[in-house]
Amino acid sequence: PDQIIDYSYGRAHSFFAGEGQSVEHIDFTSPFSESLRKVLLQAGERQAQKLVQQGVYGCTQGPRLETAAEIRRLQRDGCDLVGMTAMPEAALARELAIEYASISLVVNWAAGFRDEILSLPEIEQHVKNATQQVQQLLAEAIRVL
């Protein structure tokens, strides 16, 4: 993804939010490092991995999966992917000037997109199957760097 919409709540979103600390504003126009995203995309291309170059990641609270109505709302909001991580990590990394990008795996088609009920073992199997691809992508990204 190259963008994110944060639907999470109750998470610490800043290192500068404590009592007696001054507020630090960050530019979050592009929440993921474009240079790191380019490295990952280049690594995927070198390995003939099919990667999507852009997308909006909707970060939900979890740990439960979303309802069909929530997925429809996220889709109307422009989200291409839905997950439970990436926020506040992306903002915290930006505060510390750490390059941050996301490798997002599509491991289920979300509520309302399939006739079958989502199965956690099925999702876990998709993650397991994709792990080798992610390891290869990261190894190639290190070579690119």
C-alpha cells in the first residue's frame, strides 16, 4: 500500500503525548516510505512476484474480523486492503525518521465477498503459503539495497 486510513482506537499514537511533553506534528501525507516501497517493488519485479504497486490500507481495531457491513463501508471509503496492523507503527516510525513500508498479504477475501464463512485455519494456511514468498522478497530487497 501507499496510503492508509486509520480506524483503530485506544492505541498510543505518538511518542510525544505524555504529560509535560510538547506536541510534535509530523507530515503524514505519504505514510509509507516511497524509497523503501520502490526497493520492495523492484525486488518483487526481479523475482517475478506479482505485487500491487498502490493501495489504500484500512487499519481496523481487531482482533475480531470485520462484519460484512464494515467491509462495505471500508470499500466505500476507498480501502483496497483491510488489516489490524500498520497503525500506529507507521506514524511512530515517522516520528523517529525510520523508513517504514508495508508488505501486505491478502489472506482472506473479507466478509461478504465469499459465500463461505471465513475460516481461521484457512487464513493461517494462506499466511503459511505466502511466508516463503515474503522471505524471498525481503532477501532480494536486501540485495537491492
